[in-house]
Amino acid sequence: MKSSPSFWSVFDFATKEQQLAELDKLIESPDFWDDPTAAQKTSKTAASLRNDVEDWRSFRQRIHDGLELAALEDESLREELESEINKIEAELDKRSFAAMLSGPYDEEDAILAIHAGAGGTDSQDWAEMLQRMYLRWAEQRGFQTEILDTTEGEEAGIKSVTIAINGRYAYGYLRSEKGVHRLVRLSPFDAAHRRHTSFALVEILPQVATDNPEVPIDPADLKIDVYRSSGAGGQNVQKNSTAIRITHIPSGIVVTCQNERSQTQNRESAMKVLRARLFEIQQAKKDEEIAVLKGDYTKAEWGSQIRSYVLHPYQLVKDHRTEFEVGNSQSVLDGGLDSLMEAYLRQGG
């Protein structure tokens, strides 16, 4: 078992510890809370940094303990040592990958939106299958999820859904999922049980802080409508007007939220999504400008799928960007997305 210097340099302990020490000194200063907004931001940065340093320090100690155990050359400890080595190597591989998630928003929470495409009821059912897949994936990772808005399908499934996914590196992992997803199966909605192809669009947005200077929102630019939440009927249908529709007049972006019990909560959730969408537009413009300057700009079109999920006549999930394949489609639909995500991100996605 070896700990390579190049690996440990990915996480520079000296630099991180120095940054943490400087922030702790700043936090202890008597005038630290004079600017509450800046203080909260600094405290959040320090907490994240402290978590990083302590976590990696603990892992490094675990490796050190394993090496000391191996140095004893005690045959009775062989089985225990081999088990620990396997666990450490698996953890090392995961941490090596996580270290590649170094984008400016990779550590942040995410907003995931799914929209049914062409294909009628089949595509709406497919959109709901994707919703289940991502909720299961988030649950397996210990992430928190909150469905902010849903539009039900006429016969089955959903037309669209917006979900907040909160957890460290949620956006970093999920950005691999942005694009069109295609399903090939025998349709349960076709009386002749023929094979159908369905499409759904997945959007991934980072949750942007309210005070982010890159996303200024003038209240005068907002048109806010309040209406009654829609539902399938029964006691859960809202009798009061709690659903929120926010229109950002300059951009024409419309955001709705109706899944919370209070108008205030729905408004906060809708503003969270609006801020993320405005940020995405700004980033897309920057990326397009850079691509044009480099001479490799290609307009993103709705129709080209990033991944295909085949349930008939064989089982296969294939990512068309990496050519990575998984032979068990059901395991992927049950939330087993990590190998597909990692293949994309390791390729530099």
C-alpha cells in the first residue's frame, strides 16, 4: 500500500491549514460581526475548509496506522490487514476522483429539472422514471431532496418536475447528467405492446447564493402571481392561494413553485430556481463567447441525446459522450449512476 506524493499534492495540507488558520484568526477578531453578510460567508468557508482538513488528516492517519500494522509482519494479522488495505484503496480511489471536482460550483447544492419530450404518455412516464432514478441516487449518497414543483401528465407520469438536491458535490456530480436522455422499451401504454422510443430533457443548475454579485435581481423586474396549487384531488389540494409564479420581465423566464404549504416558502423556492436559471444564462453566454473565439462553437440542440437506456430487445445503458456502457439497465434506473457519472467527469466533462 503506497501513498504517492503526487496524490497528496492534490490536497495541499499546508495551504489549506494556513487558509483555515487565517480565517480562524479573522473570526476571532472583535469586529468580525460588524458586517453580518460577510461574516456568515466567511464562517461557511471556514467550516467547509475545517471539514476538509480534518477529514483528510484522519484518512492520512488511517493509512499511517495501516503501514505500521504491516511493518509488524505478524501473520495472524494478515486477513485483517488485507481487508483494511482493500477498504483504504477503494476510499483512495473515491477521494482521487472527488479531488477532480474542482469547478467553482462543484461543491454546491444543485437544482435538477426534468421535462418530458416528444412521445406523449410514454415520454411523461419516462420523465417520472428519471425522477425516481435521481431521487434514489441522491438517497444512496445521503443527499437531501425537495420537490419544488411538479406538473402531472394527463394519463400517467409527469410533464416536468423541479427538485432541489442538497449535499456536498451535488452539482459537481450531477452536471454530468445535463442533456437529453432516451428510453427504448416495449410501451406499457400501447395496446399492441410495440417498441417505443421516448425522450426527456434533464437540466442541472447550481444553487446560487442570494448575495452572489453575479446574479443581481431587481425586484422591479419581477411580476409575481399567486394562485391555487393544482393536485390530483382530495384533501391535499390547497384551498388557499399558496402557489407562486414569478416572471422575470427582462429575460422572460417564468418560474413556478406550488409544492410547499405556505406562500412564503413557495416564493423562496421559486426565487432560488430563478436565480439559478439567470446564472445559467450568464454562464452560457460566457462559454459561447469563449467557444466562438476559439473557433469551436456549436449550438446546443434539444434533439441529440447524451445517453440511451435500452430495456428491449436487450438491457443496456450507454453514454454517447464517453461510450461507457452498463449492461444492467435496471440497476441504473434504481440509482446506480456513479460509474456513468465518473466516466464522464474523468474524461474532462
